[in-house]
Amino acid sequence: MGFVEKVKSIFRKAIKSNSSPTKLAFSFSIGLFIAFTPLPGAHTLLMLSANWLFGLNFPMLFLATSCNNPWTMIPFYAFDYSFGYWFVHSFLGWSPSWVISLEKIFGSGKICLWSFFVGGHILGIIVAFISYPIMLRVFHRVGR
């Protein structure tokens, strides 16, 4: 079974699960937020916790969280960092002197960890809010 067929299968299972389009769209949006979260290795724990806390639709949550996988991790985190660096240093104008960097921790690399952390969370929130109405419309149309 190819990748596209697998994604279609997950969509079909989610729609047949008697979940409302609102719950499906919310599950997908939370999954995208988790995918953008800059906590490598914690996505599975976050996904399972969100499913347990909010009673989400697990196939949709899993599908959206899986957008960040070993093949897409570098672009995700590069985008998180770039946006965060712009937001922290240019938009807010915070001084880099108080920022924790990899150089201070490991003695090499000048990557601002705050930029990575802030950028990933803000992008996750933005993507979640943008994806919710889009996916709600998709699930209303597909569910008919």
C-alpha cells in the first residue's frame, strides 16, 4: 500500500468513526500544533497526552502529528528557528546577550535556543488556527 492510499485509508477510518467534523478538525489542528512544537522526541508523548486529555480523534491527531517525521524534521525545525529568530531579534528587538545558546551549553554553535522554542510554538499556534476552518470545511464536505 502506497503513501497516498494509506493517508486516504486514515481519512476514511476517521470519517467512519462517528466523530463530528468539528472534532475531526480540532484533532487535526492540535496534531499540527504538536508537529510544529520544537521538542524533538516528545511528539509522541504530546500526542498521546492530548488524545487522553481532550478525547480527540486519534487517527486525525496521528496523521497531522506525523507531518513532522524524520524526512521533514530539518525543514520544520529550520522554519521554526528562522521565524523565531526574526520574531525574537528583529520584531521584539530582544538583546541576544541574555539568550541561552548552544555555544554556552556545549561550547560550539551559535544557535539561539529561545528563537527555536518561541518560533516553533508561535508557528504551531498560527498553523493550528489556520488549519481548523479549512479542515472543518473539508470534513463537512467529505462527510456528506
